[in-house]
Amino acid sequence: MDGRHLRVLHAGHLNSDGGPDVRDAVLQIDRITYHGDVEIHRTLIDWIHHQHYEDPRYNKVVLHVVLERPPGVGTTLVPSGRHIPVLVLELFLSESIHTLWQKAILDERLHSKSAIPCADRNIAVPRNLLIDWIQHLSTERLELKLRRFDERLRELAQLRLYTVREHYPHNALWHIEGNPDDLPPPHRELSQRDLAQREHWDQLLYEGLMEGLGYSKNREPFVRLCRSVTLREFRAQHIEENELAIQALLLGAAGLLPRIRDVHHRESRAFVQLLVGEWKTRKRVYYSAILHPADWQFFPTRPCNFPTLRIAAASVFVKKILCEDLFRNLIGTLKTIEGGTEAFGSIREHLAVAPLPFWRNHYQFDHPTAKPTQALGPERIGDLITNTVIPLALLYARIFKDRLVRERALQLFASAPPSAENSITKLMDKHLLRGAVSLRSVMNQQGVIQLYKYYCLEGRCAECAVGGVVRTDSSRGGSESSNST
């Protein structure tokens, strides 16, 4: 916008998550080469509206691209205070912006139409085959989740064994022959007693719930957070019953506590002062990792999924696990309540959370909301039951050979209400199921998600039951065509 010459040496790659639109571009501006990110907007003011000027993920932006010419002279500032150049595309476009938007939408629709390989060839797939295959895949997906928890359980058990050492007097002499580095590490087969330690199952439940709270955009930092701030950390600091201290430790370790001077609303400032005071106390004896604010995504996510509000819900879960024996209560519910629907309702009550009063009308540390907030809605609790409680219960049943828990967990899975529609279930219903198989159950939803992620996206058509029918029909059509000629 200031008349300098721009040359694109490398276009970088599109970023489908939060943060700048294009990563790792290489640009030359007036013979100076820049390596960084690019942000694209329709107008210059969108940078302000989207609050990029205070988001540290945008500190690496080297070019701001806008479609329309701004009405006046404006600049773009990154959070560090650096001015970045602006490229106005309107000056160089051969077609109107409206026409370009229409073409972009059309291209996206055409792309989504062929999102799975057999979209235009699977119309004749028998309904019974679809039903059987999707049910098989739902079980396959459940087994994958169970194995993930099993691997983590064994990892926790091994870590506990490695921390157990014999006590040697300080004046004892060591007599080791050969090179100590050549000695194999102490490792033995884990026993059922090793796997039965209550702290392992509590930690598994905690990690599973935290991962679920992260949703798709913040799953990875939530996992990092709960493996840094473990349940053992809360016990060591003796804050099991202090929800404010639990929340301060989580938010502090997450890097999400704001500076007091940056919070201007009176109620918010008072609450932040309490949290910061607690965090200063906890930080003195906290030696694990502290995340950076840039690790978290607030946009583009709905406010109810903001990590601050989710961490508020997590602090309630921590207290329930440590003080109310949440894991044992969940297993006890499966053992005592017959019928998946009734058990689901009871488990949902166990997972209901009511964080500290501040969060009743806040999503993060700013002005209160006009409407009451909900830290954890029924759909998200349902997802936690599907993705954490049921696989964990099945793992418990497998290790301890508890048939009753296994049967009840499978009943729970079969009768669980459906999750909210997402882009995958919509796509698969449109391009494969076409209403032939109902997605009004968690089992079928999980089955089509497994099909899409592990077969369609991976090109495993030869291993797919639908792909087998499509290939057979295609070969028959080809032979008939050759015979007719």
C-alpha cells in the first residue's frame, strides 16, 4: 500500500487451524527477504475486529493481504508493536470481488462433492451391508480408544516402578563390573497388582476428561496440561478440596492468567487478583512445564469452547476425582444400574459441573456476558461418556475380567443419545448413507467417523466393505461394456 515492490519466493502453506492463514511464506519486499506468515482479510479493519493485534500467534506475520482498498490510510500492528506491510489486491484484480467470492464458493462445493473416493459410485450398495459394516467399524473405533488407554495405563505403571528404588546408605560402595551403560534397564512384566493402583485409574480418567474438554481445537494443549499438572501435583500441594487453588494452578500452568493491570472490569479484576495470588503460592513448588498463551486457540471457536471456561470445568472434575472418588462411582453406577438409558442419565449427573460463581457469566477474563454461561452442556458431557467413560470401563472389565461391567458398558454405548452433527457425519450421510442408515445413535456416528478417517482419507478402499462392492460393480460394468462392443 506504500508503493514498495513485492515478490513471492515461496507461497507457504495454508493453515486450517487458528492463527495466520498462511504459514512459512518467503517474500521479497524491496530486495529484503522475509520468512514468516501471511494473514488474509477482506478489509483492513478485520485485523482489529478479529483482535489479531493482541494475539501472540500473529507476531510472525510479515504481510497483511486485503481484498478491498481501505477508505483511508491505515497500518497493521502485530502484538510486539511491529508495523507490517499491506497488500491491496483490488488494484490488481481482473474480475470484481463479488465474482471471485462466488467462484471460491463454487470451487469449495465442487471439492466437497467428491470428498470420498466412491461418492458417485456407491448408490447401489445394499443397506444391510452398510448397517453391518458401520456397526463393525463402531466396535473397531471403540477398541482403538480402549487400546490408547491401555497403553497409557501401562506407561503410568512402568513410571511408578522406575521411581521405586532400594535405599542404600550414603557411605555404601558400588561394585560394578564392565560398562554401566551396557546394563539393560530394569524391566519386568506388569502384574495385575501393578495395573490396579487406584492413582493410575484416576489419572487416566483425568486425562481422558481433559482431552475431551479440549475439543478439536485445543485437544493437544489440554493433554500437555494434564500431563504436566498431574493429580499427584494437586495432592502434593494439599489443595484437593480447594477449587480456587486447583483452578489457579491449572490456569497458571496453562499460561492463561492475565496481568491484573490488563483487566479493567471490577468483578473480573477482583477474581483475577485471587487467582494470581494463589498461582504465586503454587508456582513456588511447581516444577513442571508452563504453556504459552499462543498454545491455545480462542478463535475460531465458539465462546462455550474457550479454554478458560473449559479449565474452570476441569477444576471441578479434579475435585470430584480426588475428593469424591469419581472413577469408582462411575464403575459402581454401571454395576448397579441395569439398562443403558438409566445408567447414561446417572453417569451424566456424576459429570455435571458447576464451577465457581464467576464463570456463570464469563467465558474468559473480560466483561460479563449478557446471558448465563454453561461450562459444560449435555452434548459435551455425552461426548465425554462416549470417548472416555465407556472405553475406560471396558478396559477395567478386560483387565479385571469383570463381565458385568463389560456388558453394562456395551449397553451404555448402544443406547447413548447421538452427538451433535459435525462435518464428517454430514458428508458421509450425503455421499454414502443417503438416509439408508440412521445417524441418530452414537454407535452409527462413531462407525461413519471411523470409516471416513481410517478408510476414506487413507485410501484403504480395498479393505472397505463398501469399496469391495463398488469395485465389483465397476468390473462388471467394464466387462459388459467390452462384451457389447
